[in-house]
Amino acid sequence: MQLADFDFDLPAERIAQHPARPRDAARLLRVGAERADHVVRDLPDLLRPGDILVANDTRVIPAQLTARRGAARIGITLDRPLADGTWHVLARNARRVRPGDRLDFDGAADLSATVIARDDDGGLAIRFDRAGEDFSRALRSDAAVALPPYIDRPEGPVADDTTDYQTVFARRDGAVAAPTAGLHFTPALLDALAARGVRHATVTLHVGAGTFLPVRVDDLSRHRMHPERGSVDAATADAVNAARAAGGRVVAVGTTSLRVLETAAASGALAPFDGETDLFILPGYRFRAVDLLLTNFHLPRSTLFMLVCAFAGTARMRAAYAHAIQAGYRFYSYGDACLLERAA
């Protein structure tokens, strides 16, 4: 498969710069054998008693920092923690940075780090001089939320972004980017779903900075996903398996939830999982764990658009996106949503 197979024209004015208010007022396009326009708060009417929603409970951390190496200023975006206690980060203006260099960060916390290694894609492994809650406090003091590059904030994130870019499910610190399908949920919507007989459970996938990077190869067999840390605990695995055994459908809230569920179901039935996943889903993939997918509208030529084409069918998704563009749906992180039925 080629990258060009997943291209489409998207007018710039379709890119959402702010979320819908209230969150569940966002529009929702149902895509299956038929297509219909709704709003997110209609979700209880679109699901059945016995279905189970599975959402990502990662919490977005402030991940955008400015470092100094001598007179040089280097933009640093946290990507993911590594098993040895270091962090993998993406770096701008870092061509001369070498292992052993010290980085000092702007801000009141006097945070610093040592460069341990570098890779060919502008990434560094660095060891901060703080850990645990001391490190978290330093980030809250000196770092900013790393909004996607298509959200236009010339002066950086505004105050509302701190709360707007966090889901109601957020519990576990570690994401650089929000699992954006979860941004549409409110406590009132969750109550309405529960009253309908729809349960919900959570998994964790700490979304890394690699989610912002474009696919740089034409031949998709050569693309490699950035690994991300995820987990499915035994309680969620048991709840999902029980719902399915009783005839309920598994509804993944977002592509991140879907990817960690599919990783955990690689051998068949869903099982507990704790580790990294670099699962890259293209048309032809056989889904094992998920029946419906609630997700936002994604970038052309992105791995996420490839995933939804694999899930619901490429022709169906091209037609749905054409309808969404013509009908004025809002795209990307702060945009509207679609509820996809898995293709047969």
C-alpha cells in the first residue's frame, strides 16, 4: 500500500481551533451500512444495553519545554519514559547536541538533564535531575501543554487549553497528546449511558509525541510506529470478555483505546497487558477485540485515517469524510466525532 492511497483534500477552515461547548454538543456522524448525522449526546440512543465503552484513562502532562545548551536554545517535547528511568524526547535545533551534554531548562524550577543518546529522527534519550513528584512539580511549573501543530496558538496554549485538552476519564499521568475521542464525554453523558445499560471500562495508552509526526515513506510496508506504553488490567479484560459473551458490543473510545485492546487480544481473547505497543493497522488487518469505534476526523495521509479505513472500509470512509467536509463537520483534536461500525 502507498501513502497516496490515503490522501484527500481538506479545507483549512474545517480544522477546529476550539472544542464544542458543552463537550457533548459536538456533532457525531454514524457510519455503517447507512450514514446519519447526530450529536454526541445522542450516543445512548445509538448504543444498546449490554454494550461496553472502553476509554483511555491517560492524563496529559505538560510536555513542551525550552532547554539551553550554552547559548543555543533547544525545543524539547517529552515523548515517553523509558524502562531505565530516562525519557525519550523530540528535539528541535539539536544538531550539535551529543551524549554527555547538559541541558538546562528555562523556568523557575531549575530543571536540568543529561543527554544519554540520540537517534536519527531528531530524538534524544535524556536523564532529568528530578524524578517522581519532584519531576511532576517541575513540569507543572515550567512546561506547557504540547498542543498539536494544527491548533493555531501563536503565543502558546491559552488557559482554557489546560482543561479543554484533558478528558473526563484522565487518571494516569503520562500522555503528551490527548486521546481526543474522550474529549467529547461529560459526567452527564456517562450517567445517561449507564441509565441505558451501557457500561464503561478503561485502558491506558500514554500517547507519545510521535503521534504528531507525519508518515515519511511512500511504501507503507516501511513505516514503523513510535512505540507507546499501554496497559489493560485484569478487571477490564474480564469486563470486556463478559460483555461480549453476553452478546454486548465493545465500543472503543478512540484509536488509542482500540490499539491497546487489539494489542492485548493478539493471541485471541482479550487478556491483561502491560508493555509497549507499536501496532500499525492498515486495511486487511483482522480485528479481534473491538466492534464499534468512536473517533474524531483525522488528517489525510495519517496512520489514524489508515486505521479507520481498515476498521470501516476505505470506500465507506472516503464517502463519509467527503460528506463530513461538505456538511461542515469540524476536524482533528478539537473537532467533531464519528461512530464507526466495523466492516464485515
